[in-house]
Amino acid sequence: MSDNNTKREIFSWLRAVGIAVIIAFGCRYFLFTPSTVHGESMLPTYQDSDHVIVSKVSKIERNDIVVFNAPDADAHYIKRVIGLPGDTIEVIDNVLYVNGEAQDQSYLPEDMVTGDFKLKELTGEEKVPEGEVFVMGDNRTNSKDSRMFGYISEKEVIGEVKMTFYPFSDFHIGN
């Protein structure tokens, strides 16, 4: 093999690796990113140290589980979207009502107790403001969420959790 052919082969490999790196970076920056669950606020849905894939291009809807920049720490939090802009929210006798309709909370253990509240009592507002979401952890008795720190700006939402990839025994797609 001549020096010229060797140089071409090396250049071909470097170009392929470079293109792969650019594609991987683009996908991670624009489409999806990995994240790690810290703490127990999403039990039983997610365990501490679960590794998830977050879609950065999903339209956020009620009951989606999202990762966002924490408003009170240099960290990311993972919580469930309970209220969207314009929604009213209240919990009465452990039943969550959004816009006056009782919500299915089958993702919660039967013995999970959520204290009664009305959105106005927590935030001073009747409805979730435009550009904001109201989030809660699934482990309602041990979750720092919108009941404590208020609304989350939609701009602070990194994306929706789409898949758990580690530990492998918990691998699943969706919530």
C-alpha cells in the first residue's frame, strides 16, 4: 500500500468519525439528552439514580413528566406537569381537580395523600399564567415542587422524559 493510499484511508476514517461526532452533538443539543433522576420525589414512577432520555422537541402536555432547570438550585428536577396555562388546580379530599374535572392519578399509590389546596392559596393566582406550568412529584409527601416554589417557566423546561435506559432492569419507553 502506498503512502498516498494510506493517507486517503486515514482521511476517510477521520472524515467519517468527524461526521459521526457532528451528528451526535447535533442530536444531543437539539433533539434529546440524557438525564439522571436525583432523589425520591418521583417514586414510584422513577427511582433515585434512574437514567432517562429527554426529548427536547416534544410538545408539553398535562401529565407529561418533564425535566427542567430547578428554580431554587443549580440542578435539574424531574416532575409531572399537572397544570398548563389557563388551568385551575385544586386538591380536595385527595382528589386532584384540573378545571373542575377530577383527574386520573392511577400512577400514585393508593395510600398516597396529597394535602388539600387551591392554586390561589399557593400562588395568589386563580389560573396558571401564560408561559408557565404547574408541576408536582409523584411522591406527593416528599416532593419539592410547584406547591413550594411556584410555577415553572416553559422556557426552563428542557424536555419530556421519553425513556428509562438504566438500570437495564427498569428499561422502558414512555412513562
